[in-house]
Amino acid sequence: MTGPVREPGGGSRPVLVLTHAPHEGPGLIGRALAGVPHRVRTVLDLPEPRLPDPAGLAGLVVMGGPMDADDVAGHPGLAAERALLRAAVDADVPVLGVCLGAQLLALALGAGLHRRTAHEVGFAPVEVVADDPVVAALGAVGARPTVLHWHSDEVDLPDGATLLASSDVTRVQAFRAGSAVGLQFHPELDTAMLDLWLATPDMTGDLDDGEAEAIRAAGARHLPTLVPAAEKAFGAFADRVRARG
């Protein structure tokens, strides 16, 4: 666990960021939370992690990872993460889930997970299908922004949630459920973080020959547009966090 990052005032409620792999940190989300106290923890392998009451949080961010979202036997801490996500939504805490985090959010809200049914790795478009303060920064309804994908599993849309973005391969690319937004894709990366991923064997081990360099080249084309849009999207999330904190 890392300590709080620059707490600007006594008594401020922090944002909790849950990670599942060293290379899958908050990236641009952390930049958007500059000046907001936030703590980064990894608890997925702890049988009984001590997680805070959501009433004491200004926000909750749950990042990606290579494990299956329903693999509680292999990673028992995922059960506690799901319980915290459910409680945070019930308490109207701003929540952001990315990739695995979005899948955990969907499971916490009663939706189903489908393993190995939606393989998408690399830069490809999603279609924005509903307006939302976070996703709107990536494109208006009907727009098809190009984003980075890195997943093989998909989730159903939770009951009562609003579908925000979709693709030909993965219907539920983004959704909102009350105070929570789930993003199946990865807008949190900048060029440096993409380079880190492409230098990490756990990320590239299953790629075909030449695929890593193709992704790097696509990043050089798309990230100059995507990064400012993502910063604006995460800024909208951070505004809600600041209002609560």
C-alpha cells in the first residue's frame, strides 16, 4: 500500500485506487486526481482484506488486471472488491472501473461474466450510444472514437444500468449505474504507459509476431488525440470526487 498522495487539507476524504498488476496503475486517472488525497492498494490475493467503509471515501477507482473477474478461488480478495463496489454504488460514491474493474463492477451489480467471448487487443473504435459526463469527453452520441482495448472477457449490462458505448465485438464497452461508470477499454494510457505495457511480458506474451509494434505505431497515431480527451473524461470524474471530498 502506498501512502496518500499530497493531502491538501485536514479531514479530506480520500479516493481509494485498487490495482491488480504493477504495470496497470491509474495512469491519466491519477493525473486527473492531482491535489486530491488518494491511496493505491492491491488486495486481490488477501483472503480478508481490510477495506474502508465507502462513507469515508470521496471516490473509488478499480483498475485492470489479467485475472478473470470471477476467479475468487484463485484471488480471494476479488470478493471483497466486489462487495466494496456494491456498497459504494449504494452509498452514491463516485466509482470508476476500468477493464477488469468494469467487470468487477458489473458482477457486483448482478450482471454475468462471459470468458473468452470478446477478444480485443489494440486500437479500435467504440460507438458512443448515450450521453454521460465521463464518456462524452471521448465523443458525442454517434461518434466512434478510437480507444485501446486489451481484453478477452465481457459482461452483460447490469439491470437498470445505461449502456454508454459499444463495439462490434463487445456490446458493453461502457456503462453507467448510478454513481458508477465502467469502461471496458483503456483510456488511462499515455505513450509512456503504453511503452511499459509493450515491454511487459505478461502483456505481450500472447501477441502475434509484429502485433506489439503495430500497437505501438497505432498509439503514435491515436494517442495525441485520445490523451487530451481522456484527461477531460477523467477530469469530469475528478470533479465529482472533489464535490464529495
